Amino acid sequence: MARGGFQVEAVSVTIFGHLLFIAITSLVLVWLLHFRDGVAFFNSSNSIKIFNLHPLLMVIGFILVGGEAIMIYKSVPVKRRSVKVVHLLLHLVALVAGILGITAVFKSKKEAGLPHMYTLHSWLGMSAICLFALQYIMGFFSYFFPGAEMGTRASLLPWHRFLGMAIFLLAVGTAETGLVQYFQFLHLFRSQEALIVNSTALLLFLYALFVTLSVILPRNYS
């Protein structure tokens, strides 16, 4: 009975996590498309719109998709091998989005003549993307191809989970510092945009909370 209760709670946690994914995505799109004049790809001459790719890709692509990759084990009642493939692909999308997001901010700052890597946000962000890439490579070769021995995988699994969650929480913390930095730089006090930015930061915290709970709770499907 206790196990069944945990199973129901785990399902509820992942459902709330998915709803937060939708809410945060909507807020980020409204923020960047309505208040920040949209985004542009790297061939644009508008450095501000190129910079806007950074929060778009880092929040939606890197953090939210990465969180979905973590929750997939408690969300989908399919064979473990299939879930592992989806987990791998979602993390690959997150990694590519993160690399492109970092590239966008470097390009926009270069064109604007601004210095690089001088804030805590930038240090945390570079640490997060590098650790994420390293974790992905180690996980790929250990659990997917060619795959380590069963005993080795079992001994590595607790560390794989711990490091994955640590990197995810580092990415969320980095996003929070970036939103605060953006808020203060643009003096968004008492404005509609300020409400959007603060709401995004708050929901990101809640998203991190639900993703963490989905890992702590037992697997919902046998």
C-alpha cells in the first residue's frame, strides 16, 4: 500500500513538472518575442536579437528539455531500453541547445564590444555546460555504446544519478543568477516585463523541485 501511494505521488509530480515546462516555455516566448523584439540567428547583424537566443536556448533547450530527460524514467510506462534511448536523445538536444546558447552570447558580446566571462553567471554557466558534456560522454559509453560490464554499470549508477542532478541544479541556479543580472541591468522594476522575468525565475525553481522529487520517488512502472 505504501509503495502504491508513492507510485501515485510520483505520477502527480511528473505531471506537475510537465505543466511547469509548458508554463515556463510560454513565459519565455512571451518575454523574448513581445518585450525583447524577438530572436535572430547567427547570420543577423542585430546583436541584441542574437543575445536573445541565449535565454531561449538555455532555459527551454538546456534546462527544460534536460529536466524532461530526467523525468522520463518516471513518466513513460514503456520498456527500460526504449526509455534509455529517449533519455539519451533528450539530453543530446539539451547539450546542442546549450552549446548554441553559449555561442550566441559570445557572438553577441563580441559584436557589441563587451567583455566575456567576468560574472558569476558566466562562470557557473560554463561550468554547467562543460560538466554536462562530460557527463553525457561518460554516460553514453558506460550505459549505451559499447556499454560497461553489468557490475561496473551498477556501481556507477548512483554517481551517474547524483552528478546528473547536481549538474541540472547547477544549470537552474545559473539561470536564476542570469535572470537577476538581466533584471538589474535593464532596470525592470515595477513593469510587466519584470513580472514575466520574476515569474519565470520562480517557476524554474519549482520545476527543479519537481524534477528532484521525481528522482527521489520510486519508479512508477515495473
